Amino acid sequence: CPVFQVRPLKSLRIRRSAGFPPPPPGPSTMASPAVSPDSSSHEALSSVNSAPACSPTSDSENLSPDELELLAKLEEQNRLLEADSKSMRSMNGSRRNSGSSLVSSSSASSNLSHLEEDTWILWGRIVNEWDEWRKKKEKLLKELIRKGIPHHFRAIVWQLLCSATDMPVKNQYSELLKMSSPCEKLIRRDIARTYPEHEFFKGQDSLGQEVLFNVMKAYSLVDREVGYCQGSAFIVGLLLMQMPEEEAFCVFVRLMQEYRLRELFKPSMAELGLCIYQFEYMLQEQLPELNIHFRSQSFLTSMYASSWFLTLFLTTFPLPVATRVFDIFMYEGLEIVFRVGMALLQFNQAELVQLDMEGMSQYFQKVIPHQFDSCPDKLILRAFQVKYNPKKMKR
């Protein structure tokens, strides 16, 4: 692969994450009871890059021929995914085969390696020209993020997305580690429970557990009101799989400050209650039959959705799927949690209404997490077909 020199980001270090494949060969607020869905809700992924939708002043005129060709390939892949999704939906609500291919067309699959190579080159260009992409090609950047950030670019792109590349708090990190925190005992207790099967975090003396403890301790000292909250370690753990601890600390600070996470993790957890309330409203409006069944079984929304908001699906899905959701969260915020959660309920409604409380609990723990292991793109596609009205959610 070509080596991309990122001049504005010389201080960034990228460590290859265990568990992810190598690069390809070659170059806040409450809902209101009665307002109709916003007609401007996000369209499905398949509609994003269609040329006719681009006006003379749209983002597409700023793209090179190579970029336009790549986006056309991605669009073709999306069309195949959507067609496959629709055909599977027609099977009387039956669950998809977990072994189904990412793209059903054999001809599209044969071109996958070329698509990966082109995507790699494009993301190198995006990182090198970040300011230009954020200002002039923002819509296209959003859609590329929805399709997944290549794993070797995640460390840089996540830092750029949350503006964590040059934070003063980074200079305090080494001093914070020398201090003692009242949360140290709680943090130590939970470290072993964070990604216990992941090689980086296995073993009491592993490097992963040590750096995870460091970041959690440092944060508990800079934000004493929140201190340490169980569940946040999964977010920090994912960051540490992508980048060194100082950078992970800065990104986590930014996520807590700017992405509603600090409010979720405050001792009162009032923001979590608000998210659950909003999600219940969406459930009542969009899946009334399932909502009635949940109520008849006393199956509370908090019983299955709390971890979705607190860990951003990192304790629900395997890492390759959860990381795709996290990519979108880094750009679009908590809206993706509502979308993915509702997509899961829509996809599984026929099965869930047949189960009692214990059966549903088991279903959420054992069946739902692995339905999209082989096809995370289908989950993302379904999520952006969910009706989500930001104005209504705010009210």
C-alpha cells in the first residue's frame, strides 16, 4: 500500500489492532405524543451517491474521476444489498441465514478486492485533505463513514471527527497517572470483565488491562463528578484497540464532553432515563403490537436497551459489527443507537411476540447479537430506513 504522509497529524501513532484483518494488497430532550414523522428523515444508504441527485453546486463536482468511479462502485454494492434485504424481508419475517454473503451477486464479489484497494486510497486522500472534506464534501464523507472506515484509518479519523488531535488535557495525562483516585478499587474490579476474550485484555498483567486502568483512572481525576461508571470501560477499551493510551484518553474526554455520554454516566443517570423514554415512544409509535406484548410480559425497555446506550452496542454485537456502529456514532452521535435499536426490533418482531419474558431475555442475549455477523452492511442499511424525526425527539 502507498504510504500516506499526514502532515497535520505527525504526532498521531497507529497500532495495528489484534482481531482486525490486515490492509488489502496493493495501492437531548423528550418526545411529544402526536406529530407526524419528518419527511426529511435520512434516506436509505442506497440513495446517497446517485448522480441525478447532485446539483451543479453539490459535493460531487469537487470529486476527481477516480473518486466518482469508486462511489459508483459503492452505490452498486448498496443496490445489491438492498435487493438482497428486500428479498429476505419477504420470507414471512423469517431470520436471515447467518452465513449469507455480504453481497449476493457473484460478479460484485469478484470485484471486492479492487473495491477495498480503491477505498484504501480514497481514505488516505481524505485524511490528508481533512479540512477540505469537512467543509466542501461533508455529505459524501458522512456516507463513506456509514459504509465503514477502513480499520487502519480509524485511529486518525476518530480523532479528527471529535477534534481530539490537539487537546491541552493530553499534557496532563502523565501527571494524572501519578495521582491516586478514589475510584481505583472499582476500576480494578471491572477491568477483568472488559473484553475478557480479547487477546489484548486477557490476563491480569496484560498490557491491555494496564492501559485501560490508566485511562479510566485519569478520567476519574479530571471529572470527579462522574468519576468512574461501569460500562464506560468498554468504550475506552475499543479506543485502546485502535490507538495509544494518551490519544484514547483525549478521545474519551471529548466523547464525554460533546456526545451526551457524560450526561449518561452521571450518578443520577437521568439522561439514560430520557433516552429510554424517547426509545419507548418510538417503539409505541412504530411497533405498537410489539410494544403491547412487551407490556403484557412486563418486559421493560430498560432491561434490554440500557446497555445499548451505555456501551453503544459494544456489549451486544461482536467487535466488527459494533465498530461499524461506533464509526457512525463518532460522526452523527446517539441517533444511530436509536436507529439500530429500532431496526433490531423491527427485524425480530415476529419472533419476539411469540415469546414470554424469559424467552425474550434469552433471545436478546443469544440470537440478536449474531444475526448480522456476516453482513453488518445490512444492519446499517436497515437502521437508516427507520423513521427518526429529530424535532419530534427533541420535543
